[in-house]
Amino acid sequence: MMKINLLETKTEKRPMHTKNPEPLSEKPRGLRMKRFIRTAAIAGGVALSLLTPAKVHAQDGWANFRFGYSTNQSTTATLEGGTSITDKLKFYGFAELDGTKEKPLDLAQGAFLKLRVTQGIGNNFHVIVEDLLTNGDNRVRAGIAFTPMLGKGNYTLVSAMPLGVGGKKGPQLFLFMSQEISKRIQAQLLADYASKPNTVYLEPELNIAITKHLAVLLQGRYFGAPENIGKAGSWNAILGIKWSIK
């Protein structure tokens, strides 16, 4: 199973559950161009992580592709990857396209794009700058992350993002944790809190490796007010596959 690379794992997910995401084809021409540029940049970063000579990125370039089907009767496809520019400077790119219940195979119904650069500053602390685009809401934000050492097979990242330009979200807090249970099983938990509006995104995940590169993906997603986490029907479950390249 491919091991998680520090600070190059996605640290915010997108609500695939958006009730009425606007189709990309209906967006203004300028916004469609922005999305095209960002998607191209992400794809370029993923390609760079695979093609850059090992001596440049210390053999830690990686990428994966995921495809899944959810309980809200829609599909989701994601592409992510990252590489080291220097020992402390990292690049990460993530793109997700989602269908809807009405058009489950039309992946242009919803989009989440992310570009991130991180810089280590010592003692497991890092500065993070991200550019996020989800369903037309564009936001650039910055903050500090901490990666504590919690034991064998564990990777944990805690971050605070108090600075931001554009978009609708205020300061955010984030937690990502991954635990290797065995050589073939890996459990993950992602939690993201946004103050404006008062919302939580939760994503527990289980990866079960079939081969060196292929794994079965089991995932749950919740997006909404903190007080509604336990309500029936508030969660979305996803079954899919994950193809990883290291």
C-alpha cells in the first residue's frame, strides 16, 4: 500500500452532496477559463510529480486516481498528486468532478479544485498557502500546520487557516489523520470546520489494497451544521476504487 506523504495529502474535501451545483457549461466564460487554467495546472503538477527525476524530488512524487459511486446515486472522480520542489517546499494538486442524482454520469455537474504550496519552518510546523475553487466560489487562504509524531504507521496534521481572500468561508480549522492498520488496510479521518457559515465536513475512509497499485475504497461524507451530524440521512456513503502511482 502506498504510504501517505507528509503535507501532500488532501487537507480539505469538497461537498459532493451540494444539492444543486451549477453545471460548468452554464458558468460565465471567464470562470470557465479560470477552471480550465487551474485544472491544467493541477494535471501539470501531477505529471511533474511522476516525471521529475528522483534526485530532484527525493523520490517522493506520487499520484492517485479515484472513482466511486455514492448512496445519493451519483458518481465522483478525483485526481491528486504532489511532489517536493526542495526538501521543505512542497507542491500539491487536487481535482474532483461530481455527478448528481439526476445526471449521475455527467461529471461536469460539480467541481472542486485545489492548488497548495507548503513550506517547512522547523519543529514539525509548516506554512500553507492554498487556492481553492468549488462550484464558482474561489478562495485563497493561508495558515499554519503542525504534524505531531503519534506513533508507528500514523500521520496526523492539524492546521489553522485564519487568513483568506475571496470566497464565502471564514477562518477554518482542520484535522487529518491516517493510521496503517496492516500492510493492506489503512484507515483515515478528515475533519474540517468553517466558521462562516458554521459548518463541518467529516470524511472517514478505509482503503483495502488488492494489488500494489489498486485498492478498494470505502468512504463516508457529511457536510452541514455540527448539530445535524447524527441525523438520519445526513451522511453519504461511497464505494469505489483507488489507483495509486508512486
